[in-house]
Amino acid sequence: EYLIRYKTWLEMDCKKCLVDIKYRALFRRALFIVGLLLRHFDFRNPEVIGDLAPDTKDQVYQTMTFFLQREDIDIQANTLKAIGSICIRHYEFMLENELKLFYHKILTSEEAPLRMKVEVLVNIENYLVEEENRMIQQDLEWSKRSKEENLKEMGDVSSGMASTVIQLYLKEIMQSYLHHNLQVRQPALRVIQLVLQQGLVHPVQIVPYLICMSTDCEKLVSHSADKQLLDIEKKYPGFIHTKSSLGIRLSYQLQKILQGDVIVRGSRVKEQGEYPSALNSYLYSILRSSRQQRRA
């Protein structure tokens, strides 16, 4: 009710509600609470809805999308948090064109505020984490009930939807990684790790970006990418070779962003006194070993 009232004020261009700290605080609190309610309670269940309208969740979503269109970073960022909570249970909203285009714009635009980029990536990460937990819990329930019921009759419409959802956003998530700020690169890497871990897409389109990530100046990022590349090479021997040239081009793009206006160098000095090593040294070691396998 308060969100709808605040929406009306914004439509009337009420200056007081935009400036007054009290109204802002109430608005943020209302967004947070509504987001959690739709995350933890199933508003498709008549017992949960009670006297509310049957399309309550859709009304909430429409109200949220209105706030997303406001030219106010604070309103947009807090709305994004609430939408992230809602989409954990109601994944279908992530398939809606309006929200999809908004996410794409934030992830790919160089002008998008850092706070917004991070929030979108964290929303997608939280969805994947909760979806994985839900599937694990569902598998445990199935194993208990399978002795008594037919598995075919226990189908779940939402199972496997994470793959459908992530295919709409994966390209933009990977593009968002090419950013100078580690606050963006880290959640982008975590999302990609979850995608690979859950087997939501074939790794063919991710390999070039993993090669790029392995050159990151942040050790936690580069080591994580190295591990993912090694796992892929073990599962698909010689597969990385086919995407190596694109990966090296992306590595150059990343280093150009990180190193700024200076001449881009493809090497790093690990410790003082040591010889410099190639940023793509791990890729070269994989290619060298795969070449020996092909010769054999």
C-alpha cells in the first residue's frame, strides 16, 4: 500500500517525497519487506493470498518496474534489491522483456553506475545459489518419496528453468567482466563459476572469458579461472585450443582496461627478483600438454 502511494507521489512529481529523508527511509523499508515477503511466501497459494487480489505478485512486479524507470540511482538500486528477492521464487519475471532489457542495459553500458552493475550481478548470483539449494532439497525429497510414488507424476515445472534463465543473460554477464573495478569482476566470476558448476550451458562460449580471467591482476580471480580451465581441459581434452585465439584477444582488452594509457604488457612479475612470466602462461601450458596428446 505504501509503495503504491509513493508511486502516486512520484507520478504527481511530489518534491517533498523525493527530498524528505523520512519518506525515503520508509520507501526503502517497504521495498525490502515486500521483496522478502514474495521471496519467502508463495503468493500463488490461496491460503497465503487470503483477501488480497489473486494477481498480487504481478501488481508488485509492475510497481517495481515503474520505480526502475525513475532517474534516481537510490530508488533504482533499492528497487533492484527487492526485485532480486522476488525473482528467487518467481523466476518468470526474469524472462519478462522489460526486466531483461533493463538488466542487459546495466550490464553492458559503460555509463551504468557501479552500484547498479554489482546489484544486477548479485541478483543473478543469488538466484542461481537458491535454485541449486532448491534442487538439492528436491532431490532429497524425491529419493524419500520415489519408493512410494511414480517419479513421472512428481515432475516440477521449475526444474531446469535456471538454464533457460541464464541463457538470456550469460553473454551480457561475461561482457560485464571487462571492467576496471574488481567489485564488478568478482561477482561476474562467481556467476560464471555457478553456471559451470551447475552445468547450465555448454562451456564453449565461456572458455574465451576464462582465458581472459586467468590474466587478471587479482590472484583470487586468476587462480579460480585457472582451475575452471583445468577442469574443462580434463573433461574435454583439446577443447580449449579451439577458443584460445579469442581468449587472447579478450585478455588484451582486459589488460588495456586495467593498465590504462600505458603500453599494454602481457607479462607480470610475481615477486621482486624473479623473472617475469606471461599473463597467459597457464593457457600456454594447457596448449603445450594438449599438443603432446594430439601427437601421441
